[in-house]
Amino acid sequence: MNQSPLNPETIVVAKDLSVSFGGQKVLDIPSLEVYRNEVLVIIGPNGSGKTTLLLCLSRLTNPQTGTVSYHGLPVQDSKSVLQLHRKLAVVFQESLLLNSSVWDNVTLGLRLRNIKGNEVKVRAQKWLERFGVAPLAKRQARTLSSGEAKRVSLARAFALQPEVLFLDEPFTPLDSPTRQALLEDFESVLNETKITTVMVTHDRNEALALADRVAVLMNGRIGQIGTPAEVFSSPVNEDVAAFVESGNILRGVVAAQSEGLVSIQVENHQIEAASELTAGTDVIVLLPFDDVTVMLPSAEKMTTSARNRLSGEIMRVFPIGSQVRVTIDCGFPLIALVTRRSAEEMGLKKGTPVYAAFKAVSTRVIKRH
């Protein structure tokens, strides 16, 4: 997306946001825009400033410097902040339900916003049903399981019909099956409602499942922002690549370059990759795990278009769902993903000698700074 802050489709614009705690700057955002109907997912490691940024964008926290504007109007004084909060809904990591019935919790925000009569009932019933907790309406909220409580908190937020929805690590406390089921329901609701959403998470899979755009926050600064495909497939630097786990990160030096193809010295191996960088340049090579083919020595002479073929020995075999993560010692660790069936057929285990093959075009070369 390449829209300007003046574009009517821009809902939120943050400029020069800065927050410091104890003399240390924890947030430094020169510019950030949120567009109508998009899901912007902010990811980053613990302590990177994700929650602080979300609180500033929703004006639940005042930035020490900078402005947050909605529809081009700065939100600065208490009156404009109050007006803004009536247009938003926020869901935190903890469900924060009151010690009353589920129905009272879902209708509370509506009553506080002076929604009257049948409209309260219609909205509450709709979203309790949509999130599958209508049978729990009379239950005391504090008797609910964590998954049920999260569904109630989401029903409460959507019943407000917010212009912008903010979520801070909403699925973190849940066990895996509960989390997956709720994530699928939530994605369906977002597709149906098209509510502009800003969500914070450290989970890359949530970002891949939900986001129209992803912003990677590192040490209080946005390291990269773009579509999930752009961020996860083409990280702009080593820090972003390491966090999003886009693949192997190899450090080396360009030994030679010719017609868009470089030879890179990585430990005791020469790796060929597509790049225009010149000889002597310090680089990192990003290589997706699933672009590495593992071959046994008996198959090493098989015809392949892969320019790179490194010998090594398996250091570790670790199952991940239907795949196996194979770590190979090539003089440096190299990780490949193979199917469980392939791993079993080849008899892959610790100590097995193998070859790791990959194409020059599978790599992404970035100059090291």
C-alpha cells in the first residue's frame, strides 16, 4: 500500500511518537498509518514496545512527543480523547470481565454509550451467538474457562460496532486447540465485518493468518512494514530476519561477482547467489528452510539444477507437525525442512552424512551494516 496521510482511506496517522521510561527511549516512531478496513498486525520480541505503541495509537497512553490523528484531526485534549474512545474497542491479553453475568459484561459498554432498549439486546445476542457463547449468557463471568472468557470479551468489543478495534496479545493465554479454534472464528469475523483492526502479537503464525500488513517492531522502532509475504519472505535486515524466522541466516563475504551472480565465502564453503553486490562486501545470506534439499551421499550424483551442494553431517532431527526440522553441520549449522515420510525413508538421524542442496535464486543477499 502506498497511500498518503491525506488519502481519505487513512484512518489513523501517528507522527514522531516518542516514549521514554527511566530516561530510556522505548518507542520512537517517525510515522505510521492505519488504513480503513485493514488488519495491521504489529509483531516483535518481548520488550520491543508493541503494547506501548498500541496504547499510544488508542490514546490510552499519552506519548511524550508526537501526535496521533484520526481522520486528519489531532487527538490532543481530553474532549477529543473522550470522543475518540467512543469510536474504539480494546481487547487486552487478560479478558478483564466484571464479577457479574456474561450478559451484563457484553451489554455494559453499550449502556455506557447510551445505546437504548432493543438495540442493546439485538447487538448483545448477535455477538454472543457469533462467538458461540450465547448459552452462557446467565453464567457468572468469573466461572468461565479462559477460552470462554476470551470469546465473551470479543463479543463485548464487537457489540460496540467500533470504528477501530485494538487487540493486545489476545490469544496468548489460551491452550493450542482453544487458540486455534478461536483464531479461525476471529478471522472469519474480521472478513465479514471489515473492521479496521490493529493487533499486537509476538506470534508469527497469528500475523500470517490475520494480517493485511505486518509491522515489525524492534527496540521501539519499526524495522519493516509491508504485506506478510514481503516481511516474511524478504526481510530487510538481519534483526528482522532472525525474529520472523524466515530461514537460515548465513554470514559471509562476497568473493567474486559476475553478471548478477556472486560467490560468497561462508566459513569453508563458497555459496553462489543472485546479487549485484561487489567483491569484498560483508553480507548475510537468507535461505528459506524449505528451499534446502537433503540428499544422502548415494544420491549426490543425481541431476539437480541447484548450484549449491554442501556436504555435512546431521546434528539434530526434530519433528514439527507433518515435517521434520533437520540441522546439518556444514562447518556452520544449516537447517532444512523435510516431510516425515522422506526423513523416515532416508533414515535421517543424528550423525548421518548428507548433502544439502539449494538454488542460487533461493537465496536473498543483504549487505551487512
